[in-house]
Amino acid sequence: MKILLSGLFFLFVLGLISTAQAAQPDVTLLPEGVVVAPPDNGVWDEPCDVLIRYDDNEDDWPGSGYTLGGETYPPQLLGFIGTIPKDQDYYVQSGFFWSEFWVTPGMVPFYVAELRNPSNNTVASIYVTGPGVWSVSFSPQIRIPAGRDFFLMLCPGTPTCGVTGEDLDAPLYDRSYWSTGEDCYPRNPIRINLMIWACVTPVATATKDLSWGTIRSLYR
């Protein structure tokens, strides 16, 4: 009997592991009569000094996409993890995503934070009404140390619903994530490149204050 119970417990645990591994993000299909976005021409409304983007700007899954938001609770949240250049600290300047089609208009918060220090965060929102490129500027901007990771999550609530674009071509950078509910954090990886990106701007180098006496001594 102990052997039988042990075997059943093992199968139960194995079933839980298999279920967790099988968990996949929800998909939304293009509804009949819904407008599809034209190709992104790379002209955006928000400032962009240094682009951090891992997709190739081509949607490889037309007619469907991973659900962003959702008409029933809990909503599905999508995002990516980016890495700051190693030369210096940067501010996260702006955030963007491209949507092939949009089903239910609503507010979409862009939540950005330092991965190792999530308390270092900021958020900006925009009311999304249809497909295309949607973007925000962050104020205040958060400063991310050189070479550190940050994440940008799109976190709408129900019933706001649409999709992003999906780049399925190699190289796949393992940078895209999804989560559910109100957990605005990159919990589950997706093996594609979502069409979500950010722009960062270098932290200005502080100028050294010089007294008049110091300035005169420099000219001697």
C-alpha cells in the first residue's frame, strides 16, 4: 500500500509539473470586420535617443496574436526585458508597442522598472482605440545603472483587449514575457520577440563647479 501511495503521489506531482510547463499565453484571433494596422513606418511621436528593441519590425503572425488585456478577468499582460548599454547610466525615456488589431478600447498602462530593484519604477498610460503604434513618455524618468536590466510591461485591465505584433524569426532573444491578473511583472517567458520596445537617454555628465580663483589658476 505504501508503494502504491508513493507511486500515486509521484504521478500527481508529475502532473502538476507537466501542467505548469504546458501553460501558454492566451491568443486572440482577428474578429470579422476589425481594422488591421498598416505596416509600421518607424516614425513615432515620442522622443527616442537610444532604441532598445529585439524584434525585426515585421509581424510574422498576421490574423492573430497573444492577447493583451482581455474581456474576462484576469487580464493577460505582455512585456519585455531590456539591457542598458554598458558605457554609462541611462534614463528610460519612452515606451512603445505595435498592435496589429484592437478589439476593445481602453487604458493601457506602460509600467517600467529596474529588474534588480523593482522599487525603482515609473508608469505612464494611454487610451488605446485601435491598431498601430502606441507610445508614452515617462515622467518622472527612472535612472538605470550601466549594463543593468529593466522591464517594460503593458498592463491593461479588463475589458480592454487587443494584441501586439509577434516576430517569429531567429534570432529569438528570450526577452519577451507574459503574466496574468494585476501582477505587472515579467513572470513567464515567451519564445518569440514581441513588438514592444523602449528608448533610453544618457544621463548627462555633471560639470565640475569651478571658483574664480581656480579658473585664474588654470590660465597661469
